[in-house]
Amino acid sequence: MSAESAGLVRDSAEYTEMVAEFFVETVRKAATRVMTFDYQSEEITPSLMEALHYIYLRGPSPVGRIASGLEISLSAASQLVDRLVKKGLVTRAQDESDRRLTVNALTQSGCEVVKSMRERRSAWFNSIASGMPEDKRRAFLEGLESFLQVFLADEENLDRACVKCGIEHGPFCVIGQLKDARSGCRE
């Protein structure tokens, strides 16, 4: 049975959803392959890499902030940090302003692992994008931005996006533009 005889047409919401699901799954699997690698004969899992990346983007962080930013439990974040400390990728130190808190920071090795992952991820994505004609790349980006504008109309989704990203907003950042529009501030 063909897709069209089953009532599925290219401009339908169902087809768009199918393509979007396949896209998300494809990117997720590729990102997992890119994020998983051995460091001194020890595997760095995607979960460990996500924690490393969070600290890389935000600087030294207490476990509670890491848990909140990664949207995981405090005990799960604590276990991730323990594993990273054992691998020599993160250090713990007492917070200067509040001695009750422990702050977790990347070691030089931790920084190198994150930078390597970011380079590999960027190279992977660029290898795909460079195979697309420029007008299709631009249309793809504009489509993603448009999708995010609709999805991020919800205040909670917008705030969660910033927590996950952690990079300063540039003038082109769709999330920054939405936040500015919501607050009434324009640059």
C-alpha cells in the first residue's frame, strides 16, 4: 500500500510528524555516537558528557544546579559527578561564598574532552549540512527557527531552552529574540 493510498500526503501533519520523528531519532543516535568515546581506556557515556558539557558552559557548579540544569534527580547528578571525579575530569572544592556547598569544576583533561566532543559534533553536523545546497540549508535553519518560535511560545519551554543551551544569546538567536520580545526589550 502506498503512502498516498493510505491517506498520507506530503503536506499533511502526519507526514510532517513522521519526518520530524525520524529526524530527531537520527540526530539523537548520531549525537550519541559522537558524544560516546574512550578517554584513557575508559568510556565517557552520553550522560557523563552531558554533565561535563553543562559545567563547561556554566563554569564551576554545585550538584544541585547540575541536577536542575540536566533535569535529573540530585542523586543521579551526584553519581555522575562522582564518576567524573574518579576519571579525573572534574574536581570538587568548597564554595568560597558558602562553605556548606561543594562546587564542581572541570580539570584540564575535562576541558579537553568537552572540546574534542564539540569539535567532533560540529564536524559531523557540518559534513551533513555541507552536502545540502545553500538555499536548502538556509530554508532548513529558517524552518527550525520557525518551529522553535511556535514551540517556545510557552514560558516554561522558553526558560528550559535557555537552561539546556547555556550559551550567550547572539543577535540571531531565536531564543534570545523571543525573550526580548516577551520582555519588551529590543536591542
